[in-house]
Amino acid sequence: MNTLILVNGDDDFLKERIALDEVAMSLAPEVRHFIFPRERDQYLEFIDIIPLSVAQRVVVVWDASDVPVIGDDGTTIIVSASGKTLNSDKAKRVVNVRKPKPYDDGAEYIKWILQEGERLNIDLTRVASALFLNCGTDLRKICSEIGKLRVLSGPEGVADPSMARRVMCFSAELSPKHVVDAICDGHPAKAIAFYDKLQERGCETGWIIAYMQRHVLQHIRSRLLLATGLSAEQVAASLGLHPTFFRSAIMPRLGLWDISSLRESFVILCDLDLMHKRGIDVSHWGLEPEIIRLSEEAKHNDARCGS
Amino acid sequence: MVVAGPSKTGKHVFIRSELLVLTAEQDMLEVDGTIDGARQAQRFVKTTPVVGTIRAVLIDGRGGFTDPAQDACLKICEETPESSAVVIVVEDEGALRPALLSRLDLVRWHSISDVEMRHDTQLDDFVLLVARGRPGLCGALSSRLEEMKSLYSAACDVVAGKPDLSSVPRLILEWSKLDDDTKDAVLAVCVTAIRSGFGIRASMMSQFVQIVTSVPSANAEIYWWRSCVT
């Protein structure tokens, strides 16, 4: 009877890794190079052929939408599901993988990075946040960076930030939204780090200013409209937002800044925008202090509300 | 000759049609107030008329008249052949250098009265209020009359310190897609609203007008909100 192993999950990298681990458990390293990924149709042809020289063979079926036919020639069949979850009574093992969730400041990703460090016997405690910041939510990129750190960390097996800075490649998908989110979370250093990264990648300063202008304006209008006695639904409609989004993304952040501070910030951002459009470089002396001011105020008000 | 007067009062259209009465189209050249335009005019006045008896040059300085262009025009005015006529159209004669101005006959152009505005066509009172004797604005104002009225009402609310925080007038949202005539009409509507009030709010609205006029890439919607919420 053939052995069937099912791999379900929402991340291709994790499924691929589980499948290759299963292959490693089933086959000796010398014969492993004979395996190659197979489509379902190829598998059906392949499974009909009697193995000639090896006692054990493994077939990996990628992106399967259903469980394939199982023969009885002793082949191990690893099936990586495409989208829907596969299940079968004949399966020896069903492995479910789950991609970490990016919210809550990437806490699940950082935990995953630390677990990955433990798996490879390397201490990533001091670089886990930087890894997440640099690679974003792409697990393949994170793993590739960990691979580099593993080589450099030597026999001590401890990765330190200076070493990481030397070798890590910034590849996270960044947009001004990340700067604004870091401001709202009250993390000035993170906001400035994202801002610098955006600048390094040649992102238009005007784009960042425009994003911040929209954000500040949205908060000013929300505050003023709510003060007139309108309901959250009515305010959301005025802003052109879905009520659920308004309740979950805008309303919890409304108390982070004082209205006069928001107005002041809006005027400053408008002035910076005009200067930028007139060809004056405002990226360092103009925009940076404003990012820091807004994040510090958010941090302060958030702590006050919390206490 | 230099013709100076407020925008949208028909200076350019009138002078152009008059020049075409004096001479044929082949003998008339129309250039802008740049150095390239002035050099083109320099070469043109030196040539002989093809059809009529004079060569006419109309220099349109409404969009700006650069110093090098004025220097080149000074040269033309000093050595104008008898068979040539040079007319410069500007909004403010103060933009011309004294040396050039002293060599030209100045014709002041004025806006017209409401009675004269009503002479040919039946105009809405709102159009008369905004146009203020500038017939060139009537077309754009009349073609989108309802939207212009709603913009005026919104701008008056802003100037009075009671802005509508739920929406922006459609003409402001569509600002970047508007043609030049409609943009001029929108600005005239805003200026009319500014005249209806005073104080910081009126000054914020005049800043809006000044910004969208001087910085073409500025986002009109954002600066409208600036005059509403700050």
C-alpha cells in the first residue's frame, strides 16, 4: 500500500518546505536527486511504471485540487494542496501549515523567526524585528536572510545587529501607509526607519506628504463631523469609507491627537507640499520633524489613555 | 501700441479682429511673450507685406512677458519699419519696462457695465455678479451654471466660517480636468465669495485661489479643505 501524506495551508513556501522535509524522511540523500516535482497528470503516468532500481520512491504532487489515486507499489506520495483543504482516510499524515498574521506589529512573524532560529540552532533574538522590518511578510525572503546569518554567526550561533546590517537586503514591500501606521502606533524610530527606507528607494517625497495629508485630513474631518452629532455611519459615508473600516481603522485612533495639533500638522504638511512642488527639498528638515512630532504625540496620548 | 486691461474683457479678441481688418492674415503674426516669440517678431517685421500694405505683429503678454523678450521688443520698437504695426496685449502695463513703455502708445482697456453686458444676450444675475464686466467669463459660467452656483454657495459658507465638512464642490474635485476658461470662471466665483466676507476665513479662501493659480500641480481638493478646517 502506498503512503499518502497531505500538506494543506495558505503559504506556498511553508507547504514546499514541509513536503521537502517529508521527502528527506523517506529517502536517503543519495537518491533524493532523482525526485522532481510532478503535476497530477504526470503523476498518473509515472505511478504506472514499475520502479526498476530503487526500493523506495517518492512523488510530490504540487498544487493538487483533490486527492490522487493511491496504488500499492510502496511509493510515498506527498500531496501539496492548491487552495482548498484536502483530507483522506487513507492519509498517513495530514500536515496543516498556517501563515503568520501580520497584525499586532508582526508579533506572529517575529515568533516564527525565533522558532526558525531554534530549528537551525542560531540565536536570532537580537535581529528578529529587523528581519521582519526588512523582509516584510515574505517567509521565503526571511528564510534566505536567516541562511546568510547562519553562515556568518559561526560556531557561537548568535546573530547580532551589526552583522545583520552588513548582510541583510531590504526587500519588504513598503508604502507611505507603513509610515502612517508606525506614526499611529506611536513608534517614531520605526516611522523614521520606514521613511528613510522609502527615501532610499527613490520614493517621491510628494507621495509621502500627500499620504500624510490625507490621513491628517481624514482625522480632522472625522473629529469635526462626530462633534456635530453625526453617527459613525454618517461620518463614514461623508468620508467615502465603509462603516466597518471607519469603526475598526479610524475610530480607535481618533483620540491619538489633539484637534489643534492635527490642524497645525495639516497646515505644515500643506506648506511642505507647496515647497516640494516649488522644487525645495523638504524631506529632512521639514517632513522628518513632523513625523516625529506626530508619533510622539500618538505615543503620549495612547499611554495616557491606557493609564 | 500696448493694450492693457483686466483679463477676460476681450482685449485680445478685439485687437486681433481689428488687425485682420487692417491687413491680411498672411501679413499678421501672433506670438507670445517669450524670447522665441520676440525673435520671431523681429524677423517678421523686417519683411515686406505679401498681400496688404502693412505687416502686423500681435504680442500676447497676458501669460507673462519675460525681460529678454522685452529687450527684443524694445529693439523692434526702436527700428520699426513704416510698413509695420506692433501691438502688445498685457493685463497690467506695470509689467513692462519703462524704456519699452515710453516707446508705445498706451491704450487702457476697462471692464464693461452690466447694462452693456446684457446688451446682446440675456444673462443670469449670478453670471453678472461673478463676471463683473468681463464678458470672457460668461461662456464658462453659463455653461455650468448650477455647479458654479453651488460652488459659490459653498465658498460663501467657508468665508462665513460655516463650511460643509461632508463634501467638496464638484468643480473643485474636477479641477485638474477643467479647461482654462472654466478654471478662470471657478476662480472668479471664489473671488466673488471672498468679497462677501472678511477676516481670517476670507484670507484662507484667497490663499486657496492664489495657490491653485500659482502652483498648477497643487491638489485643489486638499487646499480647499485647508481653507475649511484650519
